Amino acid sequence: MDKFCVFCGNKPKGKNNEHVIPKWLIEFTGDPNRVVKFGPVWNTKTFSLELKEFAFDQFQFPACESCNSKYSLLEIRAKDVIQRLVSEEALSSKDFTVLLDWMDKIRVGLWLAYNYLQKNISEVEPNYHISNRIGTKDRALFIYKSDSEEVGITFSGVNEPAFQYYPTCFNFRINQFCFFNISTDFVISKYLGLPYSSDVYFTEGREMKHVLNEGKNRVLYPIIRMPYNKKCTEIYQPIFSHFGLRDQIEHLYDTDYARSLSQDFHKGIGKVLIAQKNKIVETLWKSRNLGYLIIFGR
């Protein structure tokens, strides 16, 4: 299996590795040298599932030196947000955007990491990597707080066959806080009242296309139509940046309603929204002092 940079997908330039689970988080949640088990992953020699065991800080994968440096600022910002979140301080819309970007980075990074660990047993050729998947699809994040005081990191769902083919959601625990992250096309658009997909088809060139419908121009709660524990903070952000250059569908978004849900309409970036008592409210952007407190067990 040829090496590729987990950020850009090209052959890595420079002898550099990316800690998919960042070193600052490993140190924040226990002994940075602790040995942990990953998997189970498929062993191509023994044709069986097995756990891989090695030091957490060695869970790293090829990356260009320049790519790694480029995303160091996101890690600095994410570290600040996570530390304030676990202290249950108020967070602003800007903080939540950082958190959502970071979750995109972790989710895609884990997908590529397990692709490496299993020597691409699924024979998936990634057509995107971290750098072109951050903030490009609708996304949602459910944050739970457990009663357990256990310190550590766990993640689940990333070694499942479905995730290898469709890496859209995963669970991530940081100490007492559990995060369920989802991101894919139109996952929250329909019930936020925005244009949505009613069908998917593939062209002869195997390009995926969506059949789009006009939005309802009103919020229909719940936003995610699947069973889940609602004793959490629900964060949503619609993203429609990939539609801006498509003249045939751009008119669907050129409405007062879509603009009202946009943080930057021309870039196709929606506002960060939070579900509160069966209503969707906008988080404040400017100041953490005017930010939104994470609420658990409503």
C-alpha cells in the first residue's frame, strides 16, 4: 500500500507524521505513553480480526510537513474550546465552528488511519482527505455528559465495514463527555427548511448526483429523524458551499429564508444552530461572554 498524506492525499513531502488523535488531547486525558488497544482490525496474513496494541502517542500516520503545519492552528483553537467545554464554560458560535471543524478532521483522520491499519482491506480508494472535507457537508454534533468520572479517550464505529465505505458518523469520548458526530450531504437540510435531496443516482462516470427539491422555508423538529437520547446538546450547521457554482440549482438557495440561515451566504456556510426545547436557536458569534452554555439532561 503506497503512502499518502492524510491531509492532501498526495505522496508525503518531508518525514512527518500526523497524530490523528492529537498529542495535546492524549496528554489531557492521561499518561501520554499509555498502551492502548485498537480495533479489532483485519489481519491479512492470518485472515482474522485482532486487536493492535501500541502506545497511544504512536497512533500517527504519514503527512506532508507543510500540511501538518497548516492545521496546527486548528489544533490550538480546538484545545482551547475542548478545555472550556469540559469546564462547562459558555461557548460562542465561533467556538462551535472550531469544534465542528475539528470533529470533521478527527472523523476523516480516523477513517484514513483504519484504512492504513487494515492495509485497505475494503479496497476503498479515498477520493477525499482531511483538507477537502472540513466544513464541506451538512453536520451535526450531539454532546452528552456521563456520570462516570473515568478519564480517557475512546472512539467507536470507525472500524465497522460501513464506516470504511461511508465515513459519515462516529462516537468520540473525552473523559466524561461523549460526542456523536454526523456529516454528509443534506443530512439536516430538509427539516431545517432548506433545499434537500429526495433521491440519489450515479452517472456513467460513477459520479453521484442528487435530485433536489425546494426547501419548505421553515424548521420541522426534530432535525434528525432517527431514535436517539435527547438528553444532550444538539448542534447543527447546514453547509451548501458545493452548490454555489452550479447555475441550475443555485436559484433554490437564493431565498430570504436560506440567507437568514447563512453565516456567509456566498461561501455557502450556514449559521451554527442549537436545539432548545424543540426549537432551533442561533448561537452568538462575537463573544464567549455572550455565548451558549452546554446544557445536559434537559
